[in-house]
Amino acid sequence: MQLDRNIDLFDRPLTARSVIASLLLGMRPPRLSAARLVQWCGLFDIAEGTARVALSRMVERGECTTAEGTYELVGRMRARQRAQEWSLAPATESSSGAWRMAVVDPGPRSAGERAALRDAMRRLRYAETREGLWTRPANLPRRSAPEDAWRVAEAQCTWWTAYPDESGRDLADRLFVPHDWAKRARVLGDRLAAVTRALDAGDHAALVPGFVTGAAALAHVRADPVLPPEVCPRSWPGNRLRDGYRAYQGGFAVAVRDWFRAS
């Protein structure tokens, strides 16, 4: 597979903020010097001034702290790292056909509260059946990651466990459209394997397509509805994509380290 520098895996071009955040999210701890971050942005044709403005704005938003020329992710951005780790190794439970329901509590809510709840339920992998009613199979722990999303959801909802009259597979197909997720997962898995082979071979030209492919694969893993096997389509590619991403992580980390040393 030819590695194209301009692989179009996102709806819009990567911004300086997304390039910086994605690189830091892959590091333990998520910190790097400003000089290195600016240097990294240059690989994506992002000007130094643009990169430094993005860093300043991330500090202003509480996404980063800075000390002695080093930037480190904090706050909600740092929490995103924990949510990513959970997505790569999700803890599941037997659902026995049960579904969890979140019913929005009656009463007035501000536009900000409504928007926060929608975002929280999406990150908790719930689907909206109608206004004010969210559901999913009951195969995830009551308090799975991300924790901040749970706090928002529990403050606005009452929770139920139910058994739908409709077939669980049909309901999951309608609410989560898992076939679409699986189709993109297979494409990303193939591309991830290709860039991993190139990175493992020491091909620095694979850094940019590798980074873009890895970011797209991780975003797709985070969008996996994590459905129980009984309602999943056959040959579900979720674990294959996760395994492929973990293999990619090691090769990419070594390639980035070697590139910085050589630059």
C-alpha cells in the first residue's frame, strides 16, 4: 500500500491544536518542550507562529500548563488520555439481554446543560431513541470511563434497566448502525498495518501518514459502541483494530524518538 502524505481520513484538515494534542496524548507523561512541538508541527506545514499561538490558546483554555518552555496536558484534555486507554481495553459485563435507559429529568435546563448532556451521552456510548431518552445494552459497568461524562449524565437523568420487546440486534442496528462502524474499522485496520510496517522499517517518510492514520484509528476506536457479541454483526473488527493500534503505538513512538534525535 502506498503511503500518501495527504491521506484524507478526517472531514477537515488537522489544525495546530489537534496535531499538538494528538502527539501529547500518545506520551506518558503527556509533556514536551515547545521547541519540539513547533518542530513537529513543521512536518505538517504548520508555521512556527501558528504553532506557538495554538500552544498559548491551549494554556488559556486550561488544556495545557507551561513551565520552563515545556507544555503538559491537564484538565479535560488530560482526562481524554484516560478515556482513550479505556477505549483500547474496555471493561465489559454480561448484559443478559438487558438495556440501560437514561431518562432526562423533567424541568427547565439551559442550552449549555442540554449540550453538555448530549456530549456526555455520546462519550458514554448511549444512543438517543427520542428526545430525553437514551439507551444502550447493559454490558458496560455503571461507571465506565469517562468519569466527567458520568457526572454530567447522573446530574440530569434517572436510570432504568429494561428488556426491549424488539430484537436486541435489530434495535442495535437501528440505533448504532454498527455495520458502518465496522466498514470503516476494516479500512483503518489495513492502513494502520501498512504504516506500522513502514515505521518499523525506519521509514521517516511514514511519520506524517502514520500519525494521521493513527489519530483516525484512535478516534474510531473511541467511537466503537462496544456492543455485546449477541447484538454485534458477525466478524466484528473492534479487537482487530485495537490490536493493530497497540502494535502501531510502539513503532510510532520509536520512530518519533529517532526523528527528533536526527533532526
